[in-house]
Amino acid sequence: MKTMKKMKLPLATHRRSLFGALLLGSCSALVACASPAASVARPTPGLASGDTSNGADNFYTSDKVTVQKVRFKNQYKMDVVGNLFVPKGLERGARTPALVVGHPMGAVKEQSANLYATKMAEQGFVTLSLDLSFWGESDGQPRNVVAPDIYAEDFSAAVDFLRTQPFVDRERIGAIGICGSGGFAISAAKIDPRIKALATVSMYDMGAANRNGLRHSVTLEQRKKIIEEAALQRDVEFAGGETRYTSGAPKELSDTSTAIEREFYDFYRTARGHHPNTTTHPTLSSNTKFMNFYPFTDIETISPRPMLFMTGEDAHSREFSDEAYRLAAEPKELLIVPGAGHVDLYDRVNLIPFDKVTTFFRNSLK
């Protein structure tokens, strides 16, 4: 495969019955199915609209694809729930490349992942967005637990599922990880060679972010204090006390709110991207699991499978994509989207270079 080089992109301006008749025949053609068709997520009424500039369209749907909710087991025998998107008119017996799409950390599949899955299905890929374990509709108790190893396992379980589908080419499966899922997808790909190509979007290395903070702003003393607080909270919960939560998008803004807090608030707390299935807040006692999460260690071993790192020019998270690109082996590519911030690449379809993502996977999954 042709080696991909670092580049800077210009702005990109950019039935269920058929599903059953042409592809599945019946629900039995799937490993499992929760319902004949996935329910359509819509903006939550009664909330401020949020900033919908540059084509923000988190709840985008397309009449060019069919959507079905599916349920499958990971290796821990936990149910993982996802939405399966199939291009309409796909020929019976076709062997089509497929993509697993993971949502931002603390989010659910209806936030950003469904959008990417829909857009890539329009380009001819079979796509599967999924709720990571402990989030959304997937299994896991207590809710909102941090378990990066299980998150990575969910990506591999999604590959398990896709490889059983008669219309998927089992040797042409890739993955897209958005925000925190970028790190989880990398973690999965390091030990799962069935993931043939990988793209990350506004990636967060949740390990480095929790150990060091953005731009290494957290001192070792501060880190130890965070660890101690979480450990003491384990005592509280073991004794039956109330669960506490941490980080995530703020629930309200004030005069002292930072630009990053405002950025996340505008997506998660307004009609632009809010979904009732998530709070975005992980449990305090489990969040320190990220301290032991090092997704970029051995990232070079993913080669020769290609990797694409996509980040906004102005993204506060850009340091993680830059670092992953530096450490990864060829073939690799870093796409920098001018004028885009971190959350912009969640849903602003006039900024997201879907054409470039499409070209990457078409070339990588030949």
C-alpha cells in the first residue's frame, strides 16, 4: 500500500423492508437482533438549540441506508448493543467492506457515532455503531464504569459480529474511533489483526489525559491526590454508600467556565447533541483505571495496517493525534482540519472531511 504522509486539508463543504428482503431474509440472519429496526434519535425538545453552524447535524438520517438495532456478546458474555447501517440496494450475496464506529468517551452511539456510521454507509460501507459496555444500551453494572480493557474488547466483539454477516467481507473490516474511542480502537487493533485499517477523530488518549492533563498541566502531587480520593470512594461504595461521579461535560455554565467546558456543554447539554441515555460522567472510583491505560505503547506494531489520525487545527486535544502520529509506523496519515476545534468534528458536516475518510478506507480495505 502506498505510504500516507502528513498533510493539511482544505475545508470540506460539503426500509427496513428492503433490508429484510435483500439482505437478511429474517432476524435469524443476524447473530441477534433487539428489534426489527433501530429507533431514530432526535433532538431533545425543550433545550436550547446550541451552535448549529457549519452544518452541525448530529441526528442526521439518510434514506439511502437501512438501520437495524443489533445485540451481541463480548468475551465477558456482556451484551453489546449497536446500530447496523446497510446501504440500500446492496446486492444479495455481496461481500462488502465494513466499519465499526465508537462514540466519544462518556457518550452513546447516538452522539457522533451514528452520524459517522450513516455517512460512511452512504458511501457503500456496512457500518456498526456501538454503545461501549457500561454506557447507553449495552450491559455493565454499575453504570458509567471506566473499563478501558473492556471498551477495547467491545471493538473486537463488534468485529466478531460483522464477520458472521453474509453480506460483509470478513477480511475487509476497519474501525473509526471518535474522541476517547480513538484510544480504545487503537488498543483493540494492537491485539486484533482482523481490524485492517483504523481512523481516529478528535482523539483523546484517556490515559495521558488523566495522568498528565492537557499539555501536561497536572502535577504528580495532584495525580496522587486524585488517586487517593478515588480509593477512599471505593471504601464508601463497598460499605453501600452513594456512588459519586466525576469529569464529563458540565451541567451548567458560569462566568468562570472555561472554553473547553463551553465547547462540551454546547454539544452535550443542548438540543445539538444531547441524548437522555448519558450523563457523560464516569464513576469517580473507577475513573483512575485510566491511569493504567497506555494505548500508544507499541502502536507501531499495528503496521503495516494503515492508520489515519484526524484532528482539528484548533482542537484542544490535538496533542494526542500529533503524538500518536509521531509514534505510529508507516503507513500513517495525519489530517488537520483548518478552523476546527475538538467537538466540531463530532457533528459539523461542513467541516468533517468525509470524502477523505472515504478515500482512506476504500484504499485501505481493497
